[in-house]
Amino acid sequence: MKIYNTLTRRKETFEPLEAGKVKMYACGITVSGEAHVGHGFQALIYDIFRKFLEKQGYKVTYARNYTDVDDKIIAKSKETGIPADRYAQMMIEDIDAVMARMRVDEPDVWLKATENIGNIIAFVQALIEKGHAYAAENGDVYFDVDSFSAYGQLSGRSKDDMLDGVRVENDGSKKNPYDFALWKRAKEGEICWDSPWGKGRPGWHIECSAMNRAAFGEQIDIHGGGRDLVFPHHENEIAQSEALTGKRFAKYWMHNGLIKVNGQKMSKSLGNSLLLSDLLDKYSDEAIKFALLSSGYRNDVNITDTFFSDAEAHLVRFYTALARAEKAFPAENGGEEEIDKKFDLAMSDDFNAALALADLFGYVKEISRLTEAGDSRAKRMANQIRRTYSLLGLFRRDAEAYLNEYGKAKDVPEEVLALAEERKAARANRDWAKSDELRERLKALGYAVKDGKEGYELTKIN
């Protein structure tokens, strides 16, 4: 089994620190607002990683955190007039409810910053005693970046460029502008806790290091998060943890790609954030999962206007084939082992769910052919697809119920979708003559096809 390690910038054979056991931590959501599609993507993929590792026989302990105190939450508290701790709890309840609709399973261990203040203070105090941190006269505590010679190992940044993209606040209390806060003094009206340095609250980066240590000890196997966290968040986690223990903090660092909307990075400032709750009002959780997993977890996901509706159309086609096979051969309970083996082969190569999903188109075509031929192998294939692909959160619904609810999600006949997929495969094989032939067949059925970087778009010809 191979995993891409951001730290070494290559795929490595997975070997846990302790045989048969995996300790995995993923940075969760800062609860300053509602869950958006990026939060759903990240929660989904690390849940899948956990499940596939378990399928391979590992005993996995998966921990995930909520950052429930930080600058953004305090700003929201002031804006709404709701105390910061109450506001954070309200948002956690809302986010939990949305993730339940997304049908992403809970981690084994939930961690919250506000429930680990004692662990955080002890961690900071130990860094001061070891000479890796210092307390300023104003009550702030900073990590001394110069004291940790390996700083920059994850991101590849040097001292000259490490300030790029980092907000620098230096009122003269820092030794160097690139030193980062471990503990922040309390400002008027802010949520705070008592500490050896006065009333204050933890800095963002120290939270994850302290919670990791409390949950797992000094070392973990896998640390995950979005690619935007590589610097400074994860770089700072490494510095804090390894400066304290002298040991490698995480053996494998995994980072998922970012969400883009029509080619632009999704952000509140651009006004293009997609709330997960809004998407779930329009599409099935399975269509959202299928769409998000189709790009490969390390790649950016570019959400276009038809991104989720196309995925829903594919799911309708798949469920249609399953429904026909299940109705034709109700007594057949066997499976097709080769489907599961091929899935495991794809997922063992750095969790390549995109490749596993691509295989579905061929399977469904074969199921339809076998059903028409009266061959019960169609039901065995359908059974195995349900068993195997449930790990990705797919095909968990009754087929008829799914089709009744979402069958008109994209009013395109199955025949048209099948031809469009066949044409897509022909183009991938550079069979331009076949591609042109299929374009004309689609046109004869009343559909125009437009090709783009993200695939194709079908349009009804008036």
C-alpha cells in the first residue's frame, strides 16, 4: 500500500509505527461559520482513508478536532453579541447536523481546544523550559523559530520567504517577526483563561499539537488536512511537537486539494462559498460524494455549473442498472470478487478513489447487458458493487427509492448518457473518428455535446 507523503514529496510504502495499528489525526473545522463544501470534502476523504485502512486489517484510531476558540470566533461573538463559547457550541451543533445529512461517520475521538486548555498551557510551559519559547512582557508567548533548525522541512520554505502569506503582528515583543504565538494575552471583553503569563487564550497552532499529544502521545502515523494548512499551520505543529519531544511528530503527512468554483479559489471574500447544507437541499449526499471523489484527493476540485447535476445523472444511471438486476434476480446473493480486488488495487495506490469510480461505468454497462441476457451474474455484480463501494459512501440506498427521489435530477435518457460516456472514452483513446460518429448519434437523439477541461456538457437541442 502506497501513500503520498507531503514531507518527503513522494509515494511511500505504508508502514505504521506499531504493527497492525494506525494513529490518525485530521485537522477539523474552525467553527466561525457554517460548513461549506470544502469542509465536507475533507471530512469525507479522511473518513474513507480510515475505513480503507480498516478494510486492510489495521486497527485505526482516528481523531479529529474542532477549533472552538480563535480570532474569527471572537469576531463573530462581538458581531452577534453571543458569548464566544456559546457561539462555538451552536456552530458545532449545526455542523454536526449537516455532516449527519452528508452521512460522514464520526471519528473515534473528538477533540476541542477549549477542553484542552490545561494540556495547552503545560505544553507551552515545557517549550519555555526547553528554550524553544519565550514569554513577552505583555503576556504573549511565542515560539522561537530560530531555536528549531529543521523549520521549513514540510513546506520547503526558507527563512527569507517564510513570511510570505503570513500575517505579521510585531509590536516589539517578538525576537523575530516570523516567531509565532503560542499563547495570546486577553484583550478587553475576550474569552480567556488563567495562565502563568496572565489571562489569555491559546494560539491556533499549539492547539493541535497539544491535543494530539493528549490523545496519542508523542508520535502519530498520519496527520491530515487541506493543502492550505501546509504552511504555516502544519509547519508550526511540527516545530512545536518535535522541539518538545525530539522525535518525529507524524510519519506521514497527507493533504487534500482545495475547492475552486469555476476556476477560482472558493472563499468568503469572493462571495463564492458553497454551503454544504444548500447542496444537500438540491442533491443526494451520494451525488456530492461521487462528484468530489472523481478528481483524486490531492487535486483541486473545480466546481462548475453542472458539476453536481452531472454526478447525480451518473448515480441515476447506476441505480437504474442496479434496480433492474435486483428485480430480475431477487434470490441471487453472491458477489464478484474481482470487483473488490480491483477496487483494493486502486485504493492501495494512494487512495485512488477516482480510478475506482471510473471502473463503475464499465461495470454498469455489463450489468445492463447481463440483465437483458437473463444472466444472474448481473445481480452478483450489483451485490458486489453495493458491498465494495459502500466504503466510499455510495449505493447504500434502496434503488427504487433513490430513483423515485432523484431520478429526474437531470432529464437525460440513459441511452444518451451511455453514448456520451462512450464518446468520452473514445476521446481519451484519441479515436477521433469514433468520437465524431458518436457526436452525430447524440445529435440525432436531440443532444449537443460540448467538451471542456472538466469533461463534457450535454444540451438539449430545441
